[in-house]
Amino acid sequence: LPNFVCVLFVGVILSNTLAFTGFYTVFERAVSVLGNVSLSLFLAMALMSLRLWELASLALPMLAILAVQTLVMALYAIFVTYRVMGKNYDAAVLAAGHCGFGMGATPTAIANMQAITDRFGPSHVAF
């Protein structure tokens, strides 16, 4: 396991234990704002570090792979994920997250889910 997984696990235990005992209350709005800022910074740094000129010769094969991956992921999210998760708003948010995850990165999944919930309202099941 990567080192950060242990830290995440400890954070989950602390957060749930402190919330259960009532010893400390977590300010959900502050956590949400910090999470959004961190995600935005991560995505900006990841995109700025790309050296696109080194990938010029692979442009056509990459576009073909991306097109097929996008199509397959969208179809899978519509016909499998959305239906299995219950065909409701929460299922739509989960399907959007599944699309982002299927496109290769968890931050993309979180960004997709946040875009949906920012526009149409929160989903407590999906988050």
C-alpha cells in the first residue's frame, strides 16, 4: 500500500470517532472549500507539467484510443453503472464519477461529481 493510504485511514478513523463522541465537530463547509482548492491546484499542476511537444508523433493513435475509451466508458456508465445504482440522482452522480475514474484518474472523478452536485445540488449517498 502507498504511504498516503495509512494517513487517509487514520483521518477517517479520527473524523468518525470525534464526530460520534461529539468531542469535536468538523466544519463541513471549510473541509469542502479546502478540498476544492486542493483539487483545483492538483489538476492545474498536473496539466502544466505536460510536455505536449514530446507527444506530437503519438497524437493520432492517442486520439483514437481516447475516442474509443470515452465512448466505451460513457456507454458503460449509462447502461450499467446508472442502472445498477438505482436510476436516480445519486446514481447519476456516481455514474459521472465512474466516467472520470474510467478516464484514468480519481481527481477527474471527483471533479465530475463536484460539477454535477454544484449545478444540481448535493448527493449525500455519492459523497
